[in-house]
Amino acid sequence: MCTELRRLGAGDPEAQAADLVSISDGVVFDRLVGVRSIVVPAPGTAESVEELGARRPQLSARIFGC
């Protein structure tokens, strides 16, 4: 992951990779048992996986600027 973040021009790829993992864990937790578990497609369904996957690039761009 650090290599990819470095390639994308991240300023501190090691720290940002750790942040990305933490944020991803939080997003998945929220999807499975948090508030979003009751307002989005059911976890584990194809619709849920597609919707969550579509958000990943947006999160990366907003958080890391890459």
C-alpha cells in the first residue's frame, strides 16, 4: 500500500497507509454494526459491496489528496 500511495504522490506514505487502514476499518465497522448498517444495503450483498467499493476512491482522494 505504501508503494501505491508513494506512486500517487502521498507526502508520508507510511503514516497515510496506516491511516487508510484505520479509516477502512471504521467504514467497514460502521457498515456492519453502526448507523449505516440500518440505512444502506444489507451487509454482504452484492449491492452493499458495490456501493462501498464505489466510495473508496472518493475517500482516498478527500483524505490524502491523491
